[in-house]
Amino acid sequence: MDQLDKLKNVWQNQSESPIKFTESDIYDMVQKKSSSVVKWILIISILEFILPNLIFLFSDRTSTKEFYFTYDLDNVMIFYSIIYIIIIIGFIYFFYKNYKSISADTSVKSLLHNILKTRKTVKYYIYTNLTLAAIIGIHVFYKVFNSNLFIEKLPNNTNMVFVWVIAIVIFSFVLFLFWCIYRIIYGYFLRKLNKNYKELRKKE
């Protein structure tokens, strides 16, 4: 039982308790818990942006650059990197706005609206990242598999349809793993927001 449930239990049975709680106290608790959840979503999204880039900066990028140059992907990947940065920074901004909005809410209706908005933003964030990853992956496969350099390395009479099928299956599995990770991490916070939302609906 979390702190909110304990407070609700005391409030419902306060005739037996010397401490009296009002519905305003319950609202304040829900607001603080929702604000804390959104703050953690904001922190995790920032870490998700910073950590991979730090790893990339301190890793050996020579082989990656050579791969991009070999298959004429250098300019395309720069373009995708810029799009990715814009998307992530944009969502971080929206998460920050949601956090500030929930922290400043003064009515149940407003808090309900902002919790719903935050839930939608998180879902858009997950699906936007996965969609961008899928687009980049398919583009890279297309450039590589249609390159004479790659085809020359394959055994004679290799069925390219089979190569495509294997690549897409493996890539889809990788995307599925990322989706599971997103669901575990962000889903945990979404469940907390959903619980707070249901609690507020009872008070509306």
C-alpha cells in the first residue's frame, strides 16, 4: 500500500482517528504524486538522450564512418541524426511543460486534463522513436542490399528476397525488444498516472 492509499484509508475512517483529512488533502497528494511521476519521465527522457550520445562520443567512430561512406549513407545519417535530436528535444520540452502544468494545477478538471495529456505525450514519444528507428533501418537495408559491393560479397545465386526477409525479421525482433524496454520503463510511470487519474475521476 503506497502513501496515497494509506492517506485515503485514514480519510475514509477518520471518525476513528484524531487526525482529520479533507478531499483537498487527497487532491494535494494526487497532484504531488503525479508531478513526481512526470518529473521522473522528464529525467529519464533526458538521460535517454544524453547517455547514448556520450557513449557515441567516447567510442571508436572510424568503422562507423567507413561503413556510412562505403554505402553512401554519410549525409543521410547526418540528416536522420538532426531529425532525431529535434524530436527528442521537442519531447523533452513537452514533458517539461506537462510537469510544470501538473505542478501548478489548481482544479481537479485541470489536473485530469494534464494527466491525460502527459499519457498521450509518452505514448507518442515511444511510437515516434520506434517509427524513426524503423525508417532508418529500412533505408540502411535498402542502400546496403542494393549496393554492388554488398552483392559481390554474397555467394552466387543468393536469393535477395530471402536476405530481405531474414534482415526484416531480425530487425523487427530488435525493435520489439526496444518496445518492451519502453513499455517496462515508461509503462511503470504510465500505470501510476493512470491510477492517479482514476482516483481523481472519483472526486470529480
